[in-house]
Amino acid sequence: MPHISVKMLAGRSDAEKKRLSEALTLAVINTLGASEKSVSVSVDDIDPEEWTEKIYKTEIMGHPQSLIKKPGYQPF
């Protein structure tokens, strides 16, 4: 039962989010052999001014053991 949680800067359309969800679902199906009905995807829009505090510090720097791909930027 894979669940994918995406956090990204606010401003993308619902259509873009739907396409992203579909692409991520296909990647999970093809990579893990999961069934389509077992995959769920959520998207949280984050204001740019809040990204560093809410996401970078807490989820990226705060959980290095679960970070599989590191970002190529440092906001400070």
C-alpha cells in the first residue's frame, strides 16, 4: 500500500498535479509491482516563504536517514 506525499511550492494547476500523480503511480506500479488501486498520492502546496522552515529544515535536514535523493540547493 504505497502512499506518496508530495510537497511543492504553491502555484501549480490541478491538471499538473493530476499528471504528476498519474506519473508517480505508474512509476510505483512499474518499479514495485504494486497494483494501481493500492497506490495513493497526496500533494501539499507550500508557500515559498515557508519552504525553508516547514520543509527544508524539518523534512530534509531533519530526517537524513530517510532522504533517498538530496536536493541540489541550500536555502541558507
